[in-house]
Amino acid sequence: MDNYQNKSSYDKFETKEADLLLPIKDEAIVKESLLREKIGMLLCLVLFLLQAYAQTSFTAWLMEEYALHNYPNSSQSQRDSTASHYQSISDALPFASSFIACPLIGMVADRKGRKILCMFVLFTALCDSIITIVGVKFWLLWPIYMSNFFGGISLAIAPLVFAYFADITTKEERPSIYALIGMSQGISACLGPLIGMGLMAWLPIYTQYFSCACLVLAMAVLIPLKESYHFREGIRISRDDEPVAPEDAAANGSRNPFVAVASLFKVGKFVGLYSLVAFIYCFSYIDSLTTQYNFTNVKFNWGPTPNNILSSAVGVGVFVWSIILNWILKSKSERSVTMFAFLGVSACHLLYAFSQNQWMYAVFLCVGSFTTLIFNNIQSTISKAVPNDMQATVLAGVSSLGSLSTFAGALTMENLLAYFISGKAPIYFPGMNYILDSGVMFLAFLLSLALLFIYPRGCKEELGEPLKDDNKVIDEEQEDLIKDNNNNNGEISNYNSINDDDDHNPTDIYRS
């Protein structure tokens, strides 16, 4: 009878503890849909990209007009070469400031939040457009260069958006989310040049006023959104009471861009090597956008209108490819898709270089429009391999590394184009920059292929280490409730103290 009573009491205690712990954990882990945040951030990104694509022909037109204004007696080929040189500086400066600013922005975003930093970088883009308006009015190039450098901080919008979505989505959802980001790019790339074409035909400076309106609206869209910093994979957490240890602070980023880039390899070799893939890719991917105007102007005598139409057609291609890639990624690995995409891009750049007429060039450029989506795949691959509390730091480091590469690529490719259309070149060949691009992309293909052998699909490096302290808040609540219960019932504490010793029978407490 005593044994029965003791056993009954023990079972009763187990029931109490189960009733105490399990409902708390089930109730605490609630994944929110955050649909408004997902739609709002996508809309913000669309507005940012829309104003950027609307200026597709503006910078090239501006540099041509500036060359004509300052060198009215020069030949057409000399003006084209001078304009291409001016544009190389204008295109490279934003990536120089992005390289410097991205690590700091990423570090602050991982400690203070993503949304407020998004608003800040949008504000820098707004200042860029305002200063450009002033520079154009007085035909001054240095304010435009200054605004280009300052506006390059806005390129940090990409890692911030990726980090925002990483906070509010699971790793399984991210490929689909990044495919939606690709669709957003396609929509913006389709509509932006058409809007820019109309504004350029009306008055070119109106593209800058349109840019200001889009950026103000994008900041307004962000205001009602929740700060993703308080979520982890869609689950609300509390970071206010989490102390930051000195070693954690050192691991969570550096203000020094070179240290931030080097720290990518400290996060893990997998992350570091795929950051190197991003570095190689960024050297050439922007070239098909920045040199398009000058290339078609020199080779096919195109102006702003046909270039904007082609850019819009490329945007349609980006949108279509984003749908196709989303379907492919449901059954194929991101890394495999990225590898084959590099091979395709390498072939497309050769086709650009040897296009015999404008129709061939336009078709090849539309087919190769998936180039702009590769970086999304690389970001997604890296994002899944790092902890959530380091998303902005790591992705900003990748963006900083990519900006350094793009800075060098913009100066190299556009000056290469300027050289091979000038009288100094041994041969006249405007497509030489595309041939160099093809070789660089093929190198990225080889590295991606090697990484697939080094890190097989589904390896632990690709999936990332499990996040630590995911249930920290839940455990703290459980401990508080257990302590409160212990104050009212000494049986639980006595049971726990005896249960720690394997030599004791859990029912001995009742016998004693």
C-alpha cells in the first residue's frame, strides 16, 4: 500500500511537471506570418530599384553632354571615349563608398535593427539625387561625383533587405523569398527604363525628381513595418536583455572594411569561399548594364530611347527568368543552379562581343538577363550558412567585398571600352570588355564547380550550425515558474535534488 501511494505520488509529480513545462513551450513558440512586413519590404525594394532603373540612360547622356559642352571641337569618337572615361568614374565611386560603409552598416544593423538602417541608406540616395540636380543646373561635374560617392551608401540596401527577410523567414522559405526579390528586380527593370524613357524625352533632369519621389515613398512604406531584429526565423524573441560579450562583439563585425572582409573567412571556409565567388562575379556583372549605352551608341548609333526600350526588354527577361529559377530551385540545389548560370553568362558575354547587328545584341542581352539574379542565389547560399544574429554583418561584408570588386570592374571595363574605340588602340573593337567579362565569369564557374566537390550538397557547412539559445527566453520563463512552484511545494525541489544522484530511488523521498 505504501509503495502504491509512493508510486502514485511520484506519478502525480510527473504530471504536475509536464503540465507546467509543455504548455509553456508550445505557447511561447509561435511563428508569425509577418505578411505585411514581407509585402512592405518588397514594395520598398521595388521603389528603390524603380528609380535606379529609371536613370539607366541618364548618367551616360549626362557625360556625353558634358563632353560636348567642354570639348565642342573634338571628333565624335573622341567625345565618346571621353564620355566613357567620365562615366567609369561616376559608376565606380558609389562602389568605393559602399565598400567603406557596408561593414559599419551591417555591424550596426545586427545590434540596433534593420529597418532604421534601411531608412538611412534610402536617405543617402535621396541626397544623391538632390545634389545631382544642383550639379546639372550649373554644369559642374565635381558635385555629381561627390553625390555619386555619398549615394553609394545606398547600395547597402541589398544586404539589409536580405537580413530583414532572414529574420522573418525560415531557411526553407528563403529560396522562394529570394526568387520573389528577383521578380521585384524584373518588375523594376521592366518599368523603370520605360518611365525613364518618357522622362528623358520630356526633360532629362526629371528623372532625378522622379527618383526623389520614389525614395520618399519608400521611406514612408517602411514606417509601419515591424523591426525584424526582434524576430528569429519568424519567431519573436527578446534581445534587449542579452549581454554582448567582448568576444561576441568582435565576432559580430568591424568598422574596418578590410577586417570585415577578412572576417568572412573566420565565420567559416564555406562562407569565405562563396564570398570569393561573389567577388569574382561582381567584377563583371555590372558591365552589361553600365557599358550598354556607350557600346550601343558607338556600334549601333543608339540614343536614350532605344537603350531604354532594350533595358525594359531585359527587365521582362529578368522577371521571366525569376519565375523559371523559382520553379527550378524547388527541385535543384541553389549552388548547382548558380554554377550552370555562370557558364551560361560566360557564353552570353562572348555573344555580346561578337554581335553583328543590333537585333543579335538585343536578343542575346535579353537571354542573358538572368545574370542579375545570380547574386541573389549567392546571398541565399551564404545566408543559410550563418547564424541569424550575424546576418547583416556577414551579408554586408559580402556586399562590401562585391563593391570593391565592382569598383575595380567598372574602372577596368569602361576604360577598356574607351581605349578600344579610341585612335590609340591597335584595333577598333568595342566588345573587348565583354571578352574579358566572359573569362572572369568562366573562372567563377570553375570555382563553383570545385566547391560542389569540396562541399557536397546538403553538407553541414551549407546548412549552417544550429542556432544557439533559440529557446533562451522560453527556458527563463520555465525556470521562473518552477521557482515559484518550488516556493509553494517542496516536493519538486526535493525530488530534483534526489534525482540528480543516480544511486537514489526517486520514491525514497516519500519513504523518508
